[in-house]
Amino acid sequence: MVGRRRNTRRSSVGQLLLAALMIAISLVMLYPIYNQLVISLTGPEFIAQADGSTIIPRGFTLQTYAGVLSIPKVYRGLFNSFFITFAGLLVNVTLTSMGAYVLTKRDLLGRNIFMSLIVITMIFEGGLIPDYFLMKNLGLLNSYTSVIMYKAINPYYLIILMRFFDKVPKSLMESARLDGCSEIGILFRIVIPVSMAGIATISLFYGVFHWNEYFRAMIYLTDEARYPLQVVLRELIVSMEKASFVGAKNYVQMSTRAAALDFKAIKAALIILAIVPILLFYPFVLKYYVKGRLQGAVKE
């Protein structure tokens, strides 16, 4: 009994230490975001004193966000990011689901060859220059399609989804076939609903990838009206570093409401606008994501 109590105490102490460590790590990761949020909510008269140690907004105001959202390039960039993310997510999930479903067929002719080619693409990529010339030859430069269709199917996520589709009871699919359901119907009516954990998992991965789209957008898109928010944010920061205050104002085409704002507050508000949407998306897929990661990693 004594030994059992000691083991229980040690276990409790270990759990407390782990909990304290995780809390400390979480605070270190979340504080920079919180600090930028505080700066973006600080009043204009106190913004000059705001720095990395500011933890409470002085002169609380939403004026910064109202001013930032009145800048044409910012709300246009927000719209572009939402459109690219939504359209890209739809394309990615649809094509990855169809590919995973086909490759789970053990009797598929040439299945091993297809799987070998897919694994090769996980190790070797064509590179940036061939990608650029491919988009150019297809006539997709300076179009949303060039950004949306890039890596329309990620091989790693494809294999993850195959793991989920393999676990769908074959009896369900056979029953659907006997009822006259087509393969497409089986995929969208049976396989995908049963595998929602896997769909949510890859949706989160694809969603983060598209929302953070930056490098490819800079290369493929030449029209500033099509820039996603990440590129707008980068151009603003570079302009602030290389140009004078007046030059930076000209770049972002500030409205009367935004012209009076401090660039420190503008930059903080832009960072929050670039982070918050994907943070809000995460809780909706959290339970599926955790379940999906466990199911995709543990072999039964």
C-alpha cells in the first residue's frame, strides 16, 4: 500500500510538472500574438510608448482596425486570401479524396506503379523555375488558378487519407453497389461521411497552407489587385523600412481615416488580421483533428 501511494504521488507530481511546462510553453508562444493585439488596441496618444512589454492596452480603441480596413489594398487582400483559401480547400479536398479512394482499390491496374510515382514526388520536386514555366505555358500567370492549383494534391495528405478510407467497412460499400450506387456516389455518400476525421485533418493542413500563401503568390501574381493579405503585409513592411513616412502612406493608398494612424498600430493590426481567421477555423476541426491524427498514426 505504501509503495502504491508513493507511485501515485510521483505520478501526480510528474503530471503537475508536465502541466506547468506546457502552460509555460503556451504562454511563450501566445504572448507575441497577444502583445500585437494589445498594441493594435492602444489609443493613438499612447501608441508611441507601446512596445514588447505592453500587456494592457491604454486608451482602448478600435480606431486602428477601422482605419486599416478602410485601406483598399488591405480589404482587397483579405478578400483574395479568403477566396484562395476557400477555393483551394475545395479543390484540394475533392481531388485528394478521389485519388485516395481510387488508390485504396487493391485490384487497380498499375496501383503499385502509381504509388511509386506518388512517393517519388514526396522526395523530388521539379523546382521553382520549371513550375514557373509550366504556369506560363499553361497561360495561368497572374490568375488565381496558378495559386489555387499549386499542389492540388499533396502526396503526404493523400497517403494519410488512404489510411482512413482503408478502415471503411467493405460491407457498406458492397451494400451500396447492390443498391445501384455508383463509385462516385459511394465516395461522397458513404466513404467521406464515415471518414470525416481524416477529411477534417487534411482540411486543416490545406487551409493553413493556402491562408499563408506568400512566396508563390509573389512569383505568379503580377497584378497587385490579386495579392493575398500575406503579400500585402510584406509589401507594407518593406515599404516602411525603405521609404519615408510619406512614401509608405502613398504605397498603401491610405484613406483619410487611416492616414492619422501610427504605422506601429497599423502593422500590429495587420498581423492580427493575418492570424485570427485561421485561429478561428481551428476550433471547428479540433475534435476531428485530434481523432484523425491518432487514427492515422496507430495501426490496429
